[in-house]
Amino acid sequence: MNKYIDFGEIETWPDKLQRLVFDYSEKISKEKKADWENIRSGKAHYHFVAMPTYDRVKSELEEFLFQSSALAWHCTKLINPERIKTNGLMLFSVALLKETIQSDMGNILSKKDQGKIIIKIDEYERDGFFENRENQLWFLLNKEMWSDTGCREFFEFFGGEALRRVIESELPEYYPIFQRVGNPYLVEFPVQLSQIESFQRSNLADELINYGIHSTTGERNPYIEAEGNVSDSISPIDILDLIHLDKGRFERLKF
């Protein structure tokens, strides 16, 4: 039995998860189609279509997920990957962002250039730009999502999405520098699904249900698109793998 669920590898799914995803997919598909036809006909505002199988399975899935641990992947661009082995993954903060400019970019940017960037970061902080980003760590719950647009942006620009927005809007002359430095990595670690937001577990349950439907009906290519965030740093001992992305191919580093 696998210690952690990998949502991209069905072989790692516990039997109960597989039963919930696949055994009821035909019934749920029929319920969803009936609900959709009800909406299309314009009757939804006065005629309710019950979906008892969907409601029960989703509730059981959410409960199961709450008690489970899964593999997660953080998309990033690193200049010094060895630092992950020492420090783990730290939550986003303005202080960490400024430290990154001064340490990782210390041999690339002059003190004057660093100062200009930090001044803009401070201005954005005063305007509340970072409020919804601080003390969070975002990750994928399906490694195959690495090729999606959002993850590619992390791979293409050193320093993360928040810094990219500051540089892009205020200091575009530095943008090519932050594109050139560093290399793209996926950092692999386990996460307790009870730690992610409830709406993220709800979304994951729906993704699993749809995966079962698409696998059974063949109407679409089955694919799980789910992400999460936590408010705790990931310690070095919990980092399972550091995966270098080189020309579209993964290279696992010994960790």
C-alpha cells in the first residue's frame, strides 16, 4: 500500500477511493445529464432535479480526502537548489522576497539595482498588494499540471508571481534578467489534505468524480486539475524529491 496518494497515478489510490470514483460514475453521469437538461429547458428555477448518488459520493469523497495524505508539487525557479535541502520550502513573505533579491541576485544585480527593486516592493506592500499572498504556499495536486500556463509562468521568471507583477509593471528593464537566471524545478512533498482549504477539497472531489465519468464514458480525456495551499512551511525532511525540468523533460535529483 502506498503511503501517499498520487492523483496522477491510479495505482497509488486506495481501494475505497477507486470504488468511489469508478463504481458510481455511470449513475452520476445520468444524474448530471438530467440536471443539465433541466437547466437547458429553463425549468431549473421551479423544478429541482435530485442527484442523490452524486451528493452521497461527493460527501464520502470529501470525508475520505480529509483523512488522507497526498503528494504535492510546488512549481518554482531556483538559482541555488541546495538551499531547498537545507531550508525546505518557506511561506511567501515580503521579507523573504527582499532577502531573495539581496542573496540570490546579489552577484547579478548591483546594490543600486537591488535598492530600486526593494523600494518598489515596499511601495506595493504599503498598497496591500501582497496581503492575499503572504504566509501561504501553493502547490499542484497533480504533477501533470506542470505544463499548464500558471506553472509555466513560475518556471519562466525567477522570484515568483508576485515579484513578476512588480517587475513587469514598474521596472520592465529588469524583466529579461529575471527570465535568464535560475532553472525550473518541481519540489515534491506530502501534504495532509485536511490542511488545505475546504473549497479546495470540494473541488478535488468534483475533479475525481468527473475523472471517473470521463474514464467510463470516454466523452473527454480524463484529467484531474486541482491545487491547494497551506499556511505551514515544508521542512527539509518532508521534501521527497527535487525534479529539474530540462527542455520539457524531468530529471530527478538525489535528495
